[in-house]
Amino acid sequence: MTRTPNAGTVMPLNHITHRFAELAATVRDTGLLHRSYGFYAGFGAALVLAMGGVITGIILLGDSWFQLLMAAALGIVLTQVAFLGHEASHRTVFKSGPANDRLGRVLSALIVGISHQWWMNKHSRHHANPNKVGSDPDIETDTISFVDEDAAKARGIVRWVTQRQGWLFFPLLTFEGLNLHYRSVVSLFAQGTRKQRWTELPLIAAHFALYLVPLFMFLPLGMAFAFIGVQMAVFGVYMGASFAPNHKGMGIVPADVKMDFLSKQVLTSRNISGGWAMSILTGGLNYQIEHHLFPNMARPHLVRTREIVREYCAQHDVPYTETTLIESYAIVIEYLNRVGLAARDPFDCPERVSMGR
């Protein structure tokens, strides 16, 4: 049975920095850092076929409300493309960094419609300091609060949402697709270099042109909007439901606490059991601990690395967390509801909210 560190508590320092070098050497000597061109070629071909099937279905169905099934299917396929773009951003597909960047740019900007550069910057900061206050952008307030200090600052309608944010988490994810598109484009204008804007904005514009123009040309106006709504909702829920179990509800690292690499990656991450089927469903994110320790590792090698890392953590008394998908969702909902208590009126909740589990 794996052990779960207390959610929302100060993470302990673990002075075993040198031991990660031993773990990395074992993984490297086993050949698990090698590329897996066959897997990515097959996976890429499957995505092309899946996208072709969705487009064919849209054409054949024509003016029919069954198009909403195609919209849901498109949301699923685009999420799988985003998973591959995520791996390209970690440079796991090719040996060449520029080749990975080109692939990631095409997958993320042209096919999915999200800035590759924005994702790389945001996600790199997350990997450097997962669940660390002030450093991890994934726990910054964005409608939902992940630390009680942020929840206590909520006002107006946001405060009402924050108080119930655990129960509202999955419904709110239906808007996450729109949020990702919006934030990535805004970040390009606000923070991107001229080269990044000229490179990615045309690709994002081409994505929406190729997607929206045929949709509004061949479908009735109401059906076209319904199609977009379903596709965006499925995309947002699928993305959020795949990334949320990995860190939400794990320990929060205060801004002034320093941790060694192995400790901060293992103690703030959670694996999801389920084997190869779960790996396909979540794009390899179910092996989150191994992914954080070896972010440029090809997806097929994560399962074998999991065995090595689990054994190593057991030998050195480092808590290693793994749950089922349903258990992880229950943990996330419970944690968000507990954080949301900080947004209650102090006269209604005079006692100090405990963040320990």
C-alpha cells in the first residue's frame, strides 16, 4: 500500500540529493532513456486515422444533430494530439531539440489551436517547482484556489464558487478548453517575442479558419455553435481530468522551503494505477512521478521505470503515492472543498481551518 503525504502541509526536507544520481544512473544503464521512434510513429499514424475518421463522419452526417457525437469525438482526438504535443515539448519524441519544437508547434498551434511556446514556458516552470507557492503556475488562482491564502482573498461570485469549488471542479472544466485557447493567445501578445508571435499566431489563426469556416458553411448556425460547445467542453474536461490527479491534493511547498530534486518531484506527485490502458487514456500522465523525475523519457519506458523508482523509494523511505483514478478524483474534490473553507465568512467559521489530512 502506498503512502500519501498530507495535503496542504509543509513538505519535509530530504537530504538525499546525491542518491538521485544513483537512481538516474540505474535508469540510464537499463536503456530506458533511449528514444522510442516505433511507438511515436504508430501513435501518430493512429491519430491521423482517428482525425480522418472524425472528418469523414462530419461530412457523411451532414445536417444532423448526430454531429454532436462527432464533436465529442473531435474533442477526444484533439486531447490525444495535445498529449503528444506535451511530450514533444519535453523533447521525448526526437533526439533533436529543434525537431521536437517543430513537431510540438504543429501539433499544439496548428492542430489544437494553443500556443506551443506558452505551454512550454508554463509547464517548464511547473516541472521546476511542482506545488510550490509562488513558483508553480499550476497552483496560481484562476477561478479555483489551490491554497487557503488565495481562497481567503476571493470576493463576489468568485467567493461563492470558491466555497463550493470541489463540487464545481468538473463542471468548471467544461470551460477549460476556452480558457486554454484564450490564455495562450493573450500570453503571446503580452509576453511572446516578435519571432514567437509571427511563428505561432498564423498557425493558431489557420487552425480556427480550417475548423470554423467549414463548420459554419455546411451546418446550420445553431448546430455549428452547439458543435463548438460540445467539442470545447469535452476537450476541457478531458484535459483537466487527465492533469488534475497528478498533483492536486498532494502536499503544498511553502515559498521559503527548499527541497532536493528527488524529494520535491516524488512527494508532490501522484501516480494513477491502471497499466497500459490508463497510459493510453491519460497520455502517459498516469506515471507522473517517473515523468517528473525523467521528463524527456519516452512514454513506453515509463512503466518499467516505475518499478525501479518504487523499489528505490521503498529502500530510502521516500513516500511513493499511487491511487486509482476514482480515488484520485475523490482526493482532489475533498482537497479543493477544504481549501474553499477559507473563503467562508469568518463569523460563520470562527475556527481555524486545518489543511492536514
